[in-house]
Amino acid sequence: MKDFFIKGGPAMWPLLFLSVIAIGVAFERFYFLSKTKTNTKEFVEKVFLALSNNLIEEAVQVCETYSGAIARMLKAGLKKHAKGRDEVEKAIAGSGSLEVAKMERGLSLLTSVAAISPLIGFLGTVTGMISSFEEMGKGGDASGVANGISEALITTAAGLIVAIPASFLKNYFANKINNFVYEMEESSMNFLNALEDLEEKVAQRSSQTDTIGGEYLEI
């Protein structure tokens, strides 16, 4: 492996640097997204159970128990519950956008690595072919020409070896994030519907209390 790296010439150093970046981003994203993942079904059931009993503070505590993006998003909405539905929706939208931005952090680096690596490999190919032609022009032996061609082929292969996994990882993480976003949107819609049901129940109870009080006063 070391011999191939040396034969690849100067272009191998930036390719090595890009590969280290891609590996670092991949490990960091795997770790971050694993922490972001929440048992959505279990979490939502607990929050909705608290809401059905008009226990807002208990619903907030449930959100604080979980560490995922959905929990943080719904917690932001619950904190604005007293200010009305519009403020709740704004809080959820703002928190959701922030969580998505956190999840997408680093993907642009993978995209750049996937795009730049083949270009660097192609540059190494060109420099390797230039070296070969220079040797041929000087009347050098076959080994000198072969070294230039070897450099050209190695850098081409190295560029693709770095670019292909980086492109795969970028698409993998993007797909995973899309699934998270779908869960967040579904949970937020169900959450807003649950809040609306809660408000209707509270209004009905208030209406019943007023009616009972009115009848009592007439008596």
C-alpha cells in the first residue's frame, strides 16, 4: 500500500487528506444521528396520554426524558402552549428547522469530497502522462515511461476510491435524514391535532360549568 501511495505522486497527498475528512464526517454523523433517533411510537403515546388529561407540564417532562429531535421539537411547542396555536406552530417550525440543519451538517463536506476527488485523480493522471512523454522525449528507458503511466493510473484509481464511498455516504445520510424529517412532520401534525382536541375539551367543560352555574342562579 505504501509503495502504491509513493508511486501515485504528489496528487496522493490531497486525496489522503480528503479521505480523512470523509471518514471523520462519516463517524461523526453516525454518532450524531444515532443520538437523534427516538422511539417515536413510545414517546408520542406518552405525550398524547399526558395531553389527553390536560397535563401540560407532565408532557414537557416526557419530552425532557427523551433526547431525540422530535422530543426537542414538541417540547418547544409545549412551551408556547399558553400563547395560542399560532405561537405553537411557529415554535415547532423553528425548532424543526434547527434540528434538520443540525442533522444535515457535514453533508456538504461529503459532497465536496465526492466531487473534488476524481478531479484531483484526473490531475494526477495528466501529470503522470506528462512525465511519461518527457521520458520518451529524452529517449529514456521503458521503466521511466512506465513509472509515469503507473502514476497516472494509480491517481485515477485513488480518486475514484475516495469519491465513491463519499458519494454513497452522502446519499445514505441524506436518505436517513429524510426519514427523520418525515417522522418529525407526522409527529408535529398529530401533536397539533391533539392540542386542538384538548382545547375543545377544555372549552366544552367551561361551557358546561357556565350552564350549571346559570341554572343554579335561576333556582
